[in-house]
Amino acid sequence: MHKTNLSKSIVRFFCIALAFLFLTQVSVIAAPDAKRAAELMVSEKKIEKEKEKVLIKYFIGEGNRLFAGEDYDRAAEQYTRALEVDPNSYEAKNGLRNIQKKLGERRRIESPAGMSKKLFKSGQGKYSAADYESAMEDFQNALILDYENRDILEWLKKTRRRMTLDKAKTEDFDLEKDINVATKEKGVEEKRAMLEVERAYQPPKKPERKPVEIEEIISPEAAQEEKARRELLDRLKKKMVPAVSLTDADIRDVIRQLMEITNVTIVIDEGALAKVGGGSPMKITFSTVNEMPLLEVLNIALRATELGYRIEPNYIWISTPEKLAKEDVITRTYRLKYGVRRVRKVELKEFETKSSSGGSQ
């Protein structure tokens, strides 16, 4: 029995020794890795510290620049950002202290702490109402008045984080919206492409039959006459007659007076005038208030009679409407445009024929 217990003790001893030896080797192997990890952690902390120093230096520099330009609100924002990185920054607190002095010079603040407390509560209320920008402004102003208050600083950090989160959500929403729009546009483009493919397999539409084109052939004399008539009409539109007042005036005298004023040739059909007037002089009475174009005055003068006028290439002809309606017989020639016939010469090629006997002809 004693020997059995001794054997168990020896086995237990060797097991403990082996376990100790194994742990020692593991510790020896893991020691370099642990040391390396510790060195990396130290270096990362140093890098973070350097980053914080750079950020604080930048915020302080911007705050000093804005303070020098008397832009105290934006300067306070920069000093506040510096305190968010390092709540114990002396330069940031000193900047806020200087802003407090400047604001005190502008408006006397009886109790900066009380004013800071009011602004702090106001900022908390605006934060609860999701008005984060206004809350941020109140917290910054409160921190200017009480830059040692850590609660204000924490609420300021909280508000800034919330604003950043909301901005990220908005950007994600806009991105999702743009993706949806792009997807819809892609679907429309795909449908349009499919329609184009379907149209490509359809037979082409029959060309529309164009009407027969008719070309009028106008003689040079007729063209020249029409051109002269248009030129005279353009000149008559510019001929003005001063205001007139006539009573029982002979139509001949009126026409003659209009010719002298405007220097335009006016021809009267005496036969038509005698027929309308019954052999007696035709009297008219009319008056105009202002200067008027010749053609309008002529219309007024002839309205009371049974006469009319027509513009010829070089003069105005006055006669009855029946005679004016009669036009000279004009021969008009038209050229119809049909398809052009083309003649193509075809030459027959010589060829050989074989007879039943196999001979050639």
C-alpha cells in the first residue's frame, strides 16, 4: 500500500514538472510577441498623441486668426473644438477667456455663470427638439462664459456627434435615392433598347407618295410688271397726306390735289365717272383730323361714290368696280414633274450550243 502511494506521488511529481516545463517554454516563445505587441501599442498611442497635438494646434491657430479679425463666434467654435480634443488645453481656455473679455467690453454681463447656465438649459431644450445647430450655438456661447464647465463640454460633444450622425444618414438616403433613380433610368433605357430591337425586325414603312409638283412658268414681262406693282405699293404706303377739310368738292379737283401733294400719278376713267355721275360733276364732302396715308384718304374719298381704284405698275387707276374686276387674259404655262426615263444599253454575250451529235455550232 505504501509503495502504491509512493508511485502515485512520483507520477504526480513528473506530471507537474512537465507542465511547468511546457509553460516555461511557451512563456519564452510568447515573450518576444508580447513585447512586440506592447511596443506597437506604445507607438500607436504616440501617433494618437501627435495627431491630437496637430489638431489642437490647428484649432488654436484658427481661433487666434478669427479672434484677431474680431469674428468671435467662429473663433469660439475653434477653441471649443480644441477643448473637445483636450479638455485641459490652456490655450483654448485662454482664448475663450479673451472672447469673454471682449464680449464683456461690448455688453456688460452681470453674472457670466448665470448667463452660461441659461444658455446651457436653452441648448438642452433645443437638443431635445432636434434643433442641433441652434443647440450647438447655445452650448458654445455657454462655454465661452464658463469654459471650466465639463458638463457643457460633454453636451457640446454629444451634439456634434448627433449632427455628424444625421448628416451621414442624410447622405446615405441621398445615395440610396440616386441609386434608385439610376436603376429606374437603366430600366427605361433597357426597355427603349428592346423597342428598338423589335422595330428593327418590323418591315419598313411604305414611303409616302408625294403629290405631283407643278412649276408655273412666268414670262419675264409679267414678272417685271408684278415687281413694278409691288414697288409702287411699297412707295404708296409711305406717301402721307396732311389733314384736309373739303365741302362739296369736285372729285376731279380732289384727285388732282392729291396728285400734287404726293407726286403720284392717278388716272380717272372719265367714261365710268360720267356714267356714275349721270353727266353732272360728282361732289364729295369729307375731312381728316390728322395726317394719313394716301391710300386711306383715297378710300375715304371714293367711299361715297360708286368708284374704286386699282394699283397698276406705275399709276393708280380709278374706275367702276366692274371694270376693275375685269383682268386681261393671261396665258399661264405649267411644267409637270414626272419620273425621268433612263435608257440603258444591254449587250448580248455570245454563247455556244451543243447538238445531239456532240458537234458545236
